[in-house]
Amino acid sequence: MIGIPAVSHVLPSLEVIRELVARGHRVTYANGPAAADLVASTGAELVPYTSTLPVADNDWPEDPIAAMGVFLDDAMRMLPQLQTFYDDDPADVYLYDIGAYAARALAESQGRPYVQLSPAIVAWEGYEEEVAAPMLALPGAVAYQEKFARWLAGCGALTTDPAAFSGRPARSVALIPGAMQPNLEKVDTDVVTFTGPCLGGRAEQEGWKRPDGAEKVLLVSLGSAYTRQPEFYRNCLAAYGNLPGWHMVLQIGKYLDPAELGAIPPNVEVRAWVPQPAILRQADAFITHAGMGGCSEGLLAGTPMIAVPQAVDQFMNADRLVELGVARRIDTADATAEALRTALLELTSDPAVARRAAELRARTRTEGGATRAAEVIESQLP
């Protein structure tokens, strides 16, 4: 497995790797040293490399082409590091995260099979015209494409068209519910298998218990990267602090000092990080930034959601949750205490939302999770 050190990209793959190790496979996991403990928890062997991605300080470019360039530059520096290890000890099959372009280049140069593990949506018939083409009209896009093509031609990759290389793998396992995929009916299911979120050990080992006297539980989390939101958290405290019958778990991330929030009501627990799947199994509602990981885990738990998108694909994900009938969307600028409280009370009192959440929970659980993902991967072994 070859990944990137962003925790939101590491977590979705862990249970798949754990399952492969349990089946007796020797699994290496190439990633940055920051992911060492997560990798070790699966029983895989860490192959460390130095990444240039700005995951430590979350200082990502706002310009989309510049952000894509960050991943390309990282891949160009990653590939020689991977070759140092895998040229002498090639894998029978390579797995790779969507951001780890160097992995596919390595696999193609060695003539080895590969499987993309996608923690996000995948391409569908017409994706290039509907989504990719408008991106190519942005400033800097032509230079980016040319740089990508030159790198592919020079590193031994068989696929030298950047769009096909980054978006059209030979085989893909989408670690998301099929319900979150736009144009699902246009996805080539001979190439892509949707498994839903792959949970298990992480959810079971990191427990959380509903406090005595808490009639209902609300989890508030903006994930791992977009957590510098003190005003939003203060609005949540104003909306839900001392709300009768409710207990709120507020995850604020590692970038914020809890002292910035002011007085914490007795029905609120503030944490830098939480065992999200364990809490969602017991929660009555979930306020999420609508990252794909949170959306997937919310659907698997059958928990109604309030989506407060922050960046990139989260706006589209938020709209999809609303379309599915299990969420309300409130943009950050509109997330006043009054709007947040009203949305929660309406959401959790709507029987149609409860029915729809239960239906999607049942559907997501049938997609197979880590067991199905491992079966697909094993089918690619020579």
C-alpha cells in the first residue's frame, strides 16, 4: 500500500490493510513517518518516505491548480524513494491512495498489477467533459498538464495522459457508500467496486460511553484539517449548551486552544480528537464538515447530519446528503446559534429523516466493507 500522510486519507485504508494481514499476506505500507503508529496498528510494515505535502500545518494552496501541483510535486519526489525499496523487492500487487501518483507509475514501470483505494468519489462516464474539462480552462492548467505528461513519459509509466492516469485506474475499490457517488449508474462497475466505509478494529478498540442522564447525543466535528473555527464552535456552545436532554461532544482539533471557547456548559465535552465511529454508533445527530469520511461513517451509523462544508468536495458532499434525505446544509457564514439549534430540533424530530437514515444504513452495511475490499484485491494477485 502506498499512501499520503494526510490522516483523512490514511484512516479509510487501515481496516483493509488489517484484513489483508489477517489473511496471511505480507503487507508493506509506504507513507510518511507521521503515519507510523496508524500503520503499525494494522500489522503492516512501514516503508517510510519523506513527503512534501503540507499536512503538518494544513497550509494548502487555495488555487485548485496550485493544489493539484502540490500533489504532482510530491509524487515526483516520492517515486525515487519508492524505487529504492521496491525495485529490489517488488510487490505482487500495489495498492495506492488517489493522491499517491507515484505508486501507479511504479507499478506500470514494473509491469505489476495495481488497485486504487479511493476514499472519495470516482470518475463516471462523462466525468471528463463535466468536471475535468472546466478545470483545464483555469489559469496554469496547461502548464500543469504538460509538466505531468513529461514526468509520466520519463518515469516508465505506460499511461502518459495525465487525465487518464489520475482518474482512470485499471481497478479501483471505492471505500465509500455507493449512495454518495454522483451518477452512480454511469460508473463502470467492472472497474470500480464500492465497499462502503471499512471499519472494525478502530471503532471497537477506541470506545466511548454515553454519559449517564444524556437522553440524546450530538457529535460536532469538522474533521482533521479544517478545525480552526473558534466562532463556529462558540455558536455551537450557544446553540446546544444546556439544551435539555442533550449531551454534545465537540471535537476542536489540534490547532485550537480550548480557552478560546470561553465557559464550557456542563453538558458539553471538548476534545482535540475523538473515536468518531464509536460515538456515531450512539449519537442521535452529527454536525460534520461533510468530508467523505464523515459522510460515510454517518451513513453507516444511520445518524442524521447537519452539514457545514468548509472546502473542496465538501460542498458537493453536503448537497448529496441533503438529496439523500438525511441532512440539512448550513454554510459557515449562516451557522448562527439560532440556525444551528433550529436545524437540530427539526432534523431529529422528522420521522422521514429517521426512516431514510435507517434505509441507507442497511444499504451501506450490505456493501461488504473490508472483507469485500480484500476479496477484490486478492483477485488481482498473479
